[in-house]
Amino acid sequence: MASEAHDLQELRRSASLATKVFVQRDYSDGTLCQFQTKFPLELDSRLERQLFEETVKTLNGFYAEAEKIGGSSYLEGCLACATAYFIFLCMETHYEKVLKKIAKYIQEQNEQVYAPRGLLLTDPVERGMRVIEISIYEDRCSSRSTSSRSSSSGGGGGR
Amino acid sequence: MSVMVVRKKAMRKWEKLPGRNTFCCDGRIMMARQKGIFYLTLFLILGTCALFFAFECRYLAVQLSPAIPVFAVVLFLFAMAMLLRTSFSDPGVIPRALPDEAAFIEMEIEATNGTVPQGQRPPPRIKNFQINNQIVKLKYCYTCKIFRPPRASHCSICDNCVERFDHHCPWVGNCVGKRNYRYFYLFILSLSLLTIYIFTFNIVYVALKSLKIGFLNTLKETPGTVLEVLICFFTLWSVVGLTGFHTFLVALNQTTNEDIKGAWTGKNRVQNPYSHGNIVKNCCEVLCGPLPPSVLDRRGILQQEESGAQGDSSTRGPSTQEPGALEKSSTQEPGAAQVLSAQAVGSTREGSSSPTRQSAVPMLPLSPTGMPEETQPSAVELPAQTRDDGPTEH
């Protein structure tokens, strides 16, 4: 785990940022935090569609869980109201707990899926929950091959 | 011979946040810039309650029951807690787009609309989305450089986009949005109850005491009673009315902003896609639903290297990085008009259609969440509102 994190740092140092892709929010379900699963063309040469869709769908699932309106959220809300919301000084909200899970998931995905392909996911919470930012790195060092597939950026690939 | 001292200074992100907010306690507290009316609210609540506890409570606790002041204290503390929570918390500000993101969106817009020749005003940037079989338009915010989520709006007073924007309330000194709407609602509700409580027991006190020593003597002994009754009387009409209005909004899962604009009313308009159709469910979602944390990260550290020769430039208070935002924000929805018309609607609403901006023209917050109803103090306050409160700035 530590070595993989170290690899991520190395990637950032050895690679230069080529471009960024922003996955926008999907508002078809109202104001719930959901992201579009449409595959960005810039990633075409770097990443398999299925992996991307799986990442976004899992994230969407996490956000849906965080914003779920049900018995437990009502209980939390009522308890908090009864204590004039002072209880949040010592207790984390359900939403915050899920955000921590999301942060952990994104780190895992970066280490296992995205960094080996020269990509980096940024947690949406750092972008105000507006977008999922995917940074595309061009590898400077020839010894570090970022992808097992040869990437020819002729098609709709990265600039 | 000058010596440059380079030292790493840990700056917190709130010091560099754009927008017209003030921050206190090293970023823990976030408010609008004009706080004069908020201090008035505090003064009126504290003053009236202090008078009540000092005079009437002593008599009533002995004559009737000690539970009377106890309950008053509980209500008072709850109302104050809710007021401070509303005023000091992040209403749901959407951080502005970073340059990369803004450029990406611009590219996407140009791809759809085509490039606009220099000097020409670009067409309004709108995206259409379908929510629950209704078409909802997303507008582009030129100041924040983002497509605003549904129900979000740009407050021109605070110069921020706020999620589920309700209105900007000068009486709490902050915007009311997604993250602090429930605190605002509970504040006006508890303030209504507190006002009714104090008003009732003032009448009871005067009645009881008048039986013993006469009406005029009672008033001479505790002149504060007259003041309290006057304040409570005028507050009742405004705050209770406002509470009723917001109860109506909560039951329909609407915001003040949407109600004023008539977003969901009228024959040719879409129905509110956010309402569950069930009053209880709507109330539960708005008041007891999950509370998203602030995405502003005010207290995050910005690592910076500063040279000692340049001096320390970090001071408390916002950095006005976008002076041009003032001009830009005038093209956004006029948050100030929303404030005032919101306040106007709150007091005059009786189930009929809202008078919208015409009634707001006299620029009087007619439905204060504070105590007084007199319009003269409000009119005096308003010019102060447009200036920066110098001595009260943190």
C-alpha cells in the first residue's frame, strides 16, 4: 500500500500533466449528487470504458447512500434537533462518514486502476462536488510505461 | 543592503476565498459583510429577554410557577443557538470553478454554440435537463464560471452561488441555503414561540399585578413591561407570519426564491419536480434530511512561501480578488431584490400570489426576523447596509 502511494508520487513527479477531463454532474435525478457515466473521448486510448463506468457508478452509489432519505437519516436529524445540533460537535454526520469512504475508494482506484494508466482521479469534494476531475499525464520517462496497450493518440485521444 | 527572509507561512484557504464574506475565528465562522442588522437582531432578542427575566419572571415564578422562567430560558437558548448556527454556518456555497475547469466548460459551450465575435454579447448559456419528466434549465454563472445546479442561485450580496438558495437574510447576516435552511426555520419557529410566550406572560403579569396595586402603578413599577409588550406585539405579526410562510414552503418543498419567481406556478409552468407530493415527506426531507458538509474547506492549509521584506499580507477578512464581480453580478439575479421582496412577501403573504418586486421597491425589509416592525429604523438601517460596516468588520 505504501509502495503504491509512493508510485503515485513518483508518477506526478516524472510525468507532466497533459490535460484534464471533467466529468459533469447528472441532474436527471434531481439535485442528488450523481455524475454522468458518459465516457469522455479523451480517455479513449487510456482507459477501458467498463472500468470508467464502474468507477462512476460506484461513486454514484456512494453519494446516493450519503443522501438517502430514510429512517436512519430522520433519526439522526431529529436527535440532532433535540440537542440543538450540539451533538455534531462530538459526532460525525452520516454524510461525512460516507465521504470518508469515498475518499478511500478513490485512493484505491487511483492506485490500482488509474495511476498505472497515467491518470489521476480527484475527489469531487475538492472541486465542490461539481465535477470528477481526471488528470491525464504524459509520461516523460521512457522506462515507465504507463499502459500495457500501446497508446496512439491519433483518434479522439488526448491532446 | 536588504535581507530577504523567506519563511513558509501556513495560510488557510478562507483567506483567499473569493466572494464577499467575512470569516472569523480563523475560518470557523462565515458571515456576510454587512452585519449591522444582525447585531440589531441580537440586541433586541437579548434585551427583551433580559428585561423579561429581570422583572416579570421574578414575580411570576413566585406567584404562579417556577416552570415559567425555566421554559423561557430553554426557548431563549434554543432560539439563540439556532440564530448563531444560521448566521455562522456556510449556507451551501458552491466554490468557483478553477481555471482548468472553467476553460473546459467554455470549450464545451463554444462547441455547442459556436464562437461569438468579439464585442458581441454571448447568448445566454443554458443547459436543459430532464428531472422527473420535467425539463429544467441550468443557467451558467458568469461570476463563478459554472453551470449552476438546479435550485442554486447566485447571491449578489455575498457574490457566491449558493445551493438551494432561499434568500439572503440581513437579520441573520447570512444567506439562507441548503445547509442552514433548517436552522433558519427552527430559529424563526422558536422565536415565534418565544415572542408569543413573553407576550402572553407579560399580559398575565400586568393583569395579576394590576389586581393588587392597580394598572398604572404596575406600569410605573416595571416600565420595561411596556417596551416588551410593544416589541413583542410588532414582532408577532412579522415573525409569526414569516414562520407561517416558511412552513408553507417546507410543506411544498419550495424555496423563497422559487416562490417569488413563480417557478412552479402558472398554467404553462412545470410542476415542482422536487416535491414528493406528500406534506409529511417534504417536511421530513427539508428539516430532517441528511446534512451535506461544507465543500469550501475554509480551514484547509494553503502552503505559501512569503518573503519577510514584503511584510505579512494575510489579514482576517476576505480578499476581494474579483472587483469586477460587482459589475458581473449585476447581470445575475438581483439577490438584493430577492432579499427585500422575500421579506416583503413573508409579512404580507396570506395565501394570495406574491406581489414580487414592486413591493420591494421601497427597500424595506417588512418581515424581519428580529423584533421591531417599525419601518423607520429599517429605513435608517438600509443605507448602512450598503456601506461596509467599518467598526464592526472583523
